[in-house]
Amino acid sequence: MTAAPLMSLTWTDHLTGRQGFLVVDRLVRGVSSGGLRMREGCTLDEVAGLARGMTMKEALHYNPESRYVPLGGAKGGVDCDPQDPGAYGLLVRYLRAMKPYIESFWTTGEDLGLTQDLVDRAAAEAGLVSSIQAVYPLLDDEAAARRRLAEAFAVEVDGIGLDELVGGCGVAESALAALDRAGVPYEGTRVAVQGLGTMGGATARFLTRAGLTVVAVADIKGTIANPAGLDVEALLAARDGYGAVDRAELRPGDRELPGEAWLSAEAEVLVPAAVSYAIDTANQERIGARWIVEAANMPVLPEAEELLAARGVTVLPDVVVNSGTNAWWWWTLFGDIGPDADEAFAHTRRSMRALVEQMLARAEADGTTPRAAAHAIVADRLPVIAERFGWYR
């Protein structure tokens, strides 16, 4: 996984001078998969790392018995605050510029800073049929597949869309698999979550319902903590569109703390589910948790991960942990599962648990980290995928 990407480009908006990026790491069957993020300070190197991660996520979910066949990895990024008044217009112009690639070989969707509804609206305004239209020629029955995915996106569970929940279900199952392997009971296990948006909120919900106690959550306003446990459902109901919690809805025992207080919360499990590069060589010293479960993309810097591993903190890597959302899209579109919440959650749990257990067993056998084990699994699978389906690097 050290080869240069197939394609890397930088786009400059003619109105604002802001930049956007697209990196296609590789194509499988002529198509790649990877979301589009929007954040102030996004860089080409960041997008390249994410694209490489998408190649890994696709390969990790390869199952020769499934209808879903892994695609190549890609990623898009726009350097802009998503709350900027001009962000939507910039998004439309970016997608219009990327139209030839989206029509031909890049399937994309929501990522950090963007929702799928916003991506879909902007894509339509940019003249696209769909943000995933490049995959349509690979489908046996395009009309049925598109209808199935649309029905799945319309499903809600307790007022939250299924598309928002499946990713958190996968993250939670990853954490539970690690606890089970270590023989740690769910009851009494404490969790701190950074980010209560799509991924973080769903993860907090699933972990709470499994019996764990969420003692701290962080949003853009700071950290909310309660050593006796937070009311996750009440916090979810009090969120705005960007995952920020209305502090007027906090209970008497809930405390407001500084933004990075979640790092040092007395918890066994930390879930960084917001931004990349959240844990660095300096602030990793504050972490007392036993596991870090990477719900966000690239939240732990490699140098910080080395220091954490040296003192016994296990990092469950993003390429495995948060891969459930991407896989769910394709499981549904290709017809491995139907537009049903129970079926989606069951399939996600089985797949994620099997993948995490394989990764942890490989790490133990090789005497290495889970991330290195995940890379080794990918290295084993990529030649098989290439031989069967072909790719371009």
C-alpha cells in the first residue's frame, strides 16, 4: 500500500480562490468509492490518506460469496468551513467541476462536514444523475437497485435515519468485539465520545443500549461529563444540525468542561468520532483509556499511536471500525440485504465482528498492532481482488 495514487488533482474555485481536491487511489472494475468532506484547512495530503484508507476498507469487506464486489478507493475534499455562508455554492461548483469523474469512475457521498441530503441536492444542481452513478453499469438491475437504496435511506429508527445509524452500529460492534475478546463485561465499562454528529451519536446510542455507560461527550462547544452516566437519548434529541448539544437541556448532574476534557475522562473506551488528527503526541499523554475506537477518519496521528501502544493502549483503526457505512451502501445497492433496519443491523454486526476478531487475532499472532494487522489482511486480499476483477493503480 505504498504506491502512488492513480490520480490526484487540485481544483481552485474561480470565485473564491478556495481549493478542492480529488484523489483516486485505484480503480477496481473501473470504479472507485469514497466520500466527500468539507472542512476548513482540508489538504491534498489529507485527502490522499483518506483515499488510501478507502482502498483498504473496500478490500477488507471482500467476500467472494457476496453480490457486493469491492471497488477501488478514492476521496474528495473541499477546504471550507461547512457553516460558511458561501459553502453550498462552493460545493455545487466543485461537483460541477468533478462531474466527468463522478459520471465515469468516482462514486461519492457524505463525509465530514456534509450530509447526504446536501450532497444529493448539490449534485442535482451540478447536473449529475447521482453521486454514485458510476457504479450503475455494474448492477444487474439498476432500477431495482436504486429503488432499494432509496427505500433504505427512507427508513428511520427512533427518529434517526438508517443511513446515520449503520455506521455507529459498526463502530459499537467493533468496540464490543474487543471487550468480548478481553473478557471485559459491558456493564460498568465507561465510554467517552468526541463528536455527537452522525457517527458519534449513533455509536453512543448503540453502546449505551448494549449496557455501557457514556460518561463524557464532546462537541464544538466543549465537553459534557457525568461520571454517573449521561442521558444519551436526551443529548441526541437536543442536538442541532451540526451535532452541538443545547446546554439548556442538561441535567443537574451534567458538567460542562473544556473541549479536550473528553481525552482524560475516566473511561475504558475513547471514541474519537469528529475530526482527523484529534490525538497527537502531546495530548495522548492525558489518555487513561484502554481502547481507542477510531470512528472518525485518521483521528490518531501515527506518532501518537506508537506512544499509546508502548503504554498498552490499543487503537482499533478507522479502516476497520468505521467501514460499516460504506459497506452498507453497497450491500444494499447490490442486493445482499434489503431496505430493512433489522436486516441491516444484523448484517453489519456479523460482518464487523468477524472482521475485528480476525484483525485482533492476526495482531496477537504477529505480535503487532491492530492497524498493522489490518494492513496485512489487505495485503493478502488485494492480489486476490486484482486477479479476479483487475484494477488500475
